[in-house]
Amino acid sequence: MATILAGEGDAVEATFAAEGARQPTPPTWQQAMKRAVRSGRQLCEMLQLPAEELVSLAAEQDFPVFAPLEWIARMRVGDPHDPLLRQVLASPEELSVATEASQGKPPTTADEVAMRRAAHTSMLDPVGDLPAQRGAGLLQKYRGRALLITSGACAVHCRYCFRRHFPYDSVEPGKVGWARSLEILKADDSLDEVILSGGDPLTVTDEQLSWLVTELNAIPHIRRIRIHTRVPVIIPQRICDSLLDWVEASRAAMYFVLHFNHPAEIDLQVQQRLTKLRRAGVTLLNQAVLLRHVNDSAAIQRELCQALVNLQVLPYYLHQLDLVRGAMHFEVDDTIAQAIIEELRASLPGYAVPKLVREIAGERSKTPV
Ligand SMILES: *Cc1c(COP(=O)(O)O)cnc(C)c1O
Ligand code: SF4
């Protein structure tokens, strides 16, 4: 059972009138989290799609569905191939795991047992997060920068997520858990950057984030704070005044790495809130994941990159999928990925072309494809 679950809202059933659902105007981001849709069946009903063909309850049990109304409002009604829908709907394809080809047949030798166990482990932790832990919730893989798992919750559950099997229960979010990580950061002046990640750090309250950022700013060798977040994409009203307060107050340079995968994810609300964030002095970057039948064409990638640079968001990485159990149907061939990047290079300014990378456990950086 995956544990990237949206915080307090879990206990609250999503309630909405069918017609109200298409024009959501929640007053706060917390309210938006509470109103999120938590079942594929319900999502299909809202979009007038046949749930019995599209939804796998078994896949939902492995990793629950979680999609805020703000996100659903950007999907096309009646289109089972909608690229936003495909990122969140638990589909039967998740259960046909191509790389577990030997399923069903018992192993016959000790070697085979060991091999399968290794394959299984790497499918649960494909990017080697577990061995990179420096303390509960603090990961360091690369020189100079450490990553703090600030929260186990997200504002959306992306079916392709490489962290869908991460044991977030072992991480204690909040001030008590962070205090231990802060001690490690203070003691190591080879680190000049802290990455707040998760889950999604912006599912934490501004009161807590403001405390954390103040603590980080009190460590002289920390020069940059980077926030890896998908929340502004999913629930743009998260970029609220109380967030802008601690962002503007930071001594350390502030970077946000957003996560847009498709141009249809950018609506007017998103544009307006990102403009506020930029005016608060934040450098905005984007990382996308290359996903089959979502954004695996040069035309879509070009449109995405253009829309991003128009908003002064720089395309940073385009990730090749991490091979995680349940997400293999999103995989795109390296040759197709490279051809897409070549086309982007031939048609966009250099700064609008993301780096095509994949994460390989044990490497000193993300690896160019
Ligand atoms: C991806 C990642 C980073 C960030 O790498 P950059 O190349 O600096 O963007 C840092 N730490 C961990 C553990 C990561 O997985
Ligand atoms: S991709 Fe990001 S936002 Fe989506 S489930 Fe994974 S950690 Fe959460």
C-alpha cells in the first residue's frame, strides 16, 4: 500500500454537486485538497466515461487515486485519452508488468531467487533512494546538495511516480523530524543547497514552511533553497500571500522546480499565480517526465516548452521514466526520446530545450540520455 496520501483531507469524502464540479472555486488550497476526487469511478462519472472499461480497482488499492477538482477541470469531457486524465486514472495496464515476465512460475534455482528478489527491490526503489539516506528523510546522492523529504503527501497522485513505493511512514515530517535533518545540514559545510521535496513540500502549512526556511537561512553555508513541487500546477491558489511572505523573506536564493508534463496543464489561474511567484524573486524551472500517450511527441513538447518560456519558466529536465512497478506502460523508447529532443533543438531557442536525462542509482548526477 503506497503512502503518498494527501494529508488531513484523507478522512473527508469528496462531496460536490455534478454541475458545481466543473467550476470549482475553493476558497483555500486546504479546501481544494479536501474536495479532491479519490476514486476512478467518480472521476469517470464526472467526465462521462465508462468506468468499467477504464478503471482498475486493484491498481487503485496499490496506489489510491487522488485528483483535485482544479486539475479535473482542465480535462476534456468524454475523452478517455485525455493526457491529464491518463496521468491520474488507475488503469488495468498497471497490473500487466512487462518486466515481471516470469510471474506465476516459481523460481527453480537459488540464483533465480536472488535475481528475482533484486529485480523486485529495484522495481520498488528504482532510483536508489533508500541507500542514499543520511538520516530519516534526508537524502544525499550528489555533491553539494541534499534533499529533505519535507512531506509524504502530494496534491495529486501521478500514476507514473517513482516514489509510489517509498516508505514515507519511516519519515517523520514536521518540526521534530526536520530538526534532526537540520543538525546534519548544520554540521556539513560541503552542502550549499537544500532541496525540499517529498511527496510535495507545498502540502505543508506556511507556518511550518516559514519556520523551516528561517532555520535553513540561519545556516550560513546554505546559499540556495530549492523547492520541488507540483502543487502550483495542480492547485494554483496554493501560491497565496502567506507563501509569498516566507519566499520573499529568504536570504538564500529561492528556486522552484515545477512539474508540468503537458501544455493543457497551464490555465489562466496557473499563469497568474506563477507570475506572482516570479515577482517575489523566485527562479522558476520545470521538470517533466516523458510519458507514452501523454506527451511523447515533438509537437506537444514544443508547445509545452514554448508556453513555459513565455511564462519565464525554464525547461530544466525531461526525465526518462524511472522503472517502477505499475508504471511500465508509460515507458518511451530512448530513440524516440532523442528524436524529440533533436526536433526541439532545431526549432526552439537553446534555453527552451530541456536536458533529457534518466536517474541511475549510484551515479554522481542525473545521467544524460
Ligand atoms: C534529482 C536529485 C537531486 C537534484 O539533482 P540536480 O541535478 O541538482 O537537479 C538532488 N538530490 C537527489 C537525491 C536527487 O534525486
Ligand atoms: S510525481 Fe510528484 S506530485 Fe506526482 S505523485 Fe510523485 S511526488 Fe507526488
